[in-house]
Amino acid sequence: MHVTASRLGKYDLIAFVTVVDVSRARDFYRDTIGLRLVMEEPPFALVFEANGIMLRLGMAKELPPAHGTVLGWQVPDIIAICRELSLAGVSFERFEGMNQDEMGIWTSPTGAKVAWFKDPDGNILSITEFPDDGYPLHSGDHNG
């Protein structure tokens, strides 16, 4: 059964990531990966804007166990973004059993290209380049 976009599908998403080292997280998300810091709400959160999406970095005394990627960005040219992030000091992760290239990029069976990196608290982040015909959501299509 297909349900048309309604309920929460018509509202903007807010992303949440837990951080412990607030100063390093602020520098990383603002200066290293280039998100706009909107406000600081100590002792609760740092609030960033990521291309129209609110990202709240929740301030905590310890991190819950990480289970995979917590945030990801869809990018048009993963090689160019990997190079740009590398120049900003980002190191890309390598995972055993994943056939990643020299830059750390893995190509999925659907043709999507993915690279992973960590924030200062160890949260796993990713960038993904989808093939032109391989993913139903495109930039700017926020209404389903």
C-alpha cells in the first residue's frame, strides 16, 4: 500500500547527533566541514544549518554506543568533496571487507559511491554520490 506524502513527510527534518567535546565538535562541524553555526544553547546543544536542515549537536557527558553512520550528505562529485575534506584535515575510514579505492570510496552494487569519516567524538559520517538514475530523491525535492 502506497501512502502519499503527508503526516511527517511534509515537514522539515531535524537531525540530532550526540557530542561530548563541545569545543572540538564546534570547530569540526563549522570550520572543517563547513556548516553554519546558528546558535549555541548550553548545556543542551549546538545548532547548525546544513543546506536548510537543522542539525542539533546534543551536549552529553558520554556517548551512546555508535551503530553505523549517524549523518550523511548527498554530493554531486564524491572525489572532489573527498579531496576538499582531506585538505581540511578529514581522514576517511576503511572497513574490512569493503572494497574501497585509494581514497576510501566504496562503490555499492547499485553504483552509489560512499566514503565515511568520523567527527571528533567518533560519530561516523558519510558522503554519497548516487548514479544519475539510481536514487529517487534529488536535491530540492523536499515534498515527496
